[in-house]
Amino acid sequence: MQKLRPEQHDFFSQIATLAFVNPFSEKRDVLDCQLLGISPKTMEISLRGDQIQQQLQQQLQAFTRFRISDFQGKNHDIMKFSWLFYIFHKFQAQFNQFIEEQRLLGDTPLELACAVELSQSFQSVGFSALETEKFIALFYQLHRGFYFINSAISGDCQSIIELRVRLWNNIFTFNPRWYMDFLCGKMEDFSTLLLGETGTGKTLIAHTIGCSGFIPFELSKRRFKESFTRSFQFINLSQYPSSLLESELFGHKKGAFTGAIEHHQGLFDRCSEYGAVFIDEIGDIDMPTQVKLLNVIQERSFSPVGSHEILRFSGRVISATNRDISKLREQGSFRDDLYYRLCSDVIEVPSLQQRIQENPDELGRLINSLLKRVTDIPAPKFAALIEKQMRRNIPEYYDWPGNVRELEQCIRRICLTGHCRLSETSRATKEKNGFSSSEAETSAQQLLQQYCRFLYERHGSYEAVARITCLDRRTVKKHIVEK
């Protein structure tokens, strides 16, 4: 049995803690800096990671022999997760390359090039074959989660920082230890509802969640059971008339109705047991379709139109709407029981206007990010020219009704024409004082009432509103309940 010196115990304890911290959280930044003994924001994230990895490697190499079973009690867990943290980062570049190659290859599972070296590393410190398979699958999922969140959600305003944290928790839960021990590969009953205006990126976020699920690894074949490109199945309900929705969702058999000249595989049938379905514009569907959808999500089974065959659905459900779901429920046009099946996690995607208000530099960063999709390489000088032209053409307090999608088209328009004229159908642009013309003559009392109601909708308690506004709780309640 090996024992740890006090300084070793302290170092490896910090590493084991890092292994379970959300990588997009402020806590991770704080712990990184504490471990390295540096002040916050004095070193880039990538450099911090390199230095931590170097220190960890030196500490592990200090052991003449290293096997997990040589440690007991709390030290066993500390050393196990410290070693896993080290191996995870040691093979990070190989996993990122594998993700890119698999993305380009498509639905055919690709052999993991580093599988032999990785599995030998696990076996050399005492992991069983089953444990090795599980941790390689977890490594792959963690790398995909970080890869997709980091590449899909760009920006540095507070709401985007919080969104990245929320997405990581949505995939791995707020407590990764719980996920690893109890929920790994068993997330199909955890639904996600995305709320937000048109053009905010809800589809991109759904794709991130859908492509980041747990996929088992087969050690004997050196590959994962399926490609993550198969994991995400998508439908926009507003694209189909109600008469065709059932067929698109559940499929149909040949001859099931006039025009059904061949078998058709529906959304739920296309989804694998490791995947997720994304149902966009769910606030637009009629009551009969809501009932059928509810039954599938509840029972986890369905039958194609014209068939008595019962098929199993095992994936996660992600849905989205740009409509006010609370009003739809109040009006009776959206079923409460369906909502409660969709809302394990409700994520509000911030508007572009909110993002720019929180951080004016967000516009420039977004332009840089969106231009990479066109040029496929960083082009800061080009982005600066686009931003300069955009600020010349667009009022400072423009409210961006089309959000990021509108911004993308503005960038393209500037590239083609040299200018970006706003749509005549845009909502009223805010003046420099922050008010539109319709709000300019609103009384201070009315503004305070509107603000209190806005905060109450967001935070859900009078106490939270009172704390933010520095008002008495009774005053807050009066502003909110008064007609």
C-alpha cells in the first residue's frame, strides 16, 4: 500500500476536485489559479491547462510504481480521479481529431486510432476491461460536450457564459459524480425545452445536446457503437400541415393512405437509443398531435400509421418554441401535461439585444465567429472592417429583432454591397436614452411596475425582486399584482 505525503495529498485532492468541476464555470477558473498560485485573468486558459498537466505528470512520475489498487480509502478515489484527469488531457488532441474525422465521415463508425495505447494505459494501472470501456466512452462524451459547446456558443457576455454552464449541466448534470455513478447512459427521460426569440440559435443548441450523448465503446472492435452524427434527429413542426404531421413523427406503412406508395420512417423511428430528437416550433402544433406526442413520450412506444407494430423510442427529447409557452397554457392551446413532460430542464436562450447590452464588445466577437464559417480561418482584420461598416449603418441601440440570424445576413450584405440597410419591418429602435418612442411618455411608476413584473417572471419570487430593486417586499408585491 502506498501513502501520500501531506503536500502530495493536497495537490492530488485539488486535481480530483477539478475533475468534477464544470469547465465553463467561474469556479473552474478560480481552482485553476489556486492550483498554479497565480492571480485570476493573468494567464490564458490553454496555458493554465498545459501547466497543470505538466505538474500532474511530474507528480505521477515520482511514483516508482503506480497502480490504483495501491491506494486505500479516500486516497484511492483521489488518485483514481487524478490519474483519469491526466489521461483525459493527455489524449485530448487525439479525441478532438477523431471528432473532426467522424464528423466528416458521417454515419459509419470510425475506428479510434488511439484505442490500443489508451486501453493499455488503463490496464497498466489496474482498470478492468469493463471499466476501460466505460471510461473511454465517458472521455469521448466529455470531449464532444466541450467541443460542441465551445464551438457553437461563442461570446463573453454574462448570459452566454451562464448558457455554456447550463448546457454542460444539461448533458452531465450539475453533479458529474452522480452522472458517472448513476445516470451515465440513462438520460432518455430528461427532456429539454428551449425558449427564445427567432434567430437566437436554439437549433444549434439542440444540436450540441443531441450530439453529446453517451455512446458505448467496444474494446474488441476499437470503435464506438455508433457515430454521433446519427445521434441528432430534427423536425420543424411548422413546416408540415397537420394531416402529415403524424406520418412525419411516427412514420407510415405502404398503402396506409392515399399517396403512401412506400414505407416511410418517422422521426422517432430514426432516432437511435443513444440519440435525441429535436422538435422545433412545438408551440404551433394542434391538440390532436399534442395528445399523440404526449403518449409517445410517456409510454416510450408508438406505431407507424397503418401498422399495429409497436416500436420502442429510447432517445432524449429536446423541444423549442419562440412563443410564450406560459400564455399558450393559460389560453388552453398547449396541454399542461405535455409541458410537464418536456420541461425537465427549461433553458432560455438570450436575444442578441440582451447580449450586446450586457457587453458591447459582444458584437465584434460575434462577427469574428460568424466570419469563420465563411473564411474557415480567423480573419480579425476582415471582421474589424465589417464591424466598422456595420456601426456606421446601424444605430447604436438597434434591437436586432432577427437576432443572430439577422446579424449573419447583415454581414453577408456588407460583403456583397458594402452597406447594411435595416429592414422596414424591424421593431422600433431604441433611442440613446434606452427608450422607444412608445415608451418615452411612460410614467416612472409604470416603468417600475413593468420592471418588477419582468424580474418576477425571470426569478419567480418577491424576495428576489426586492433584493435586486432595493425595494420593500410589500412594495414589490403591490407593483406585481396591481392591474
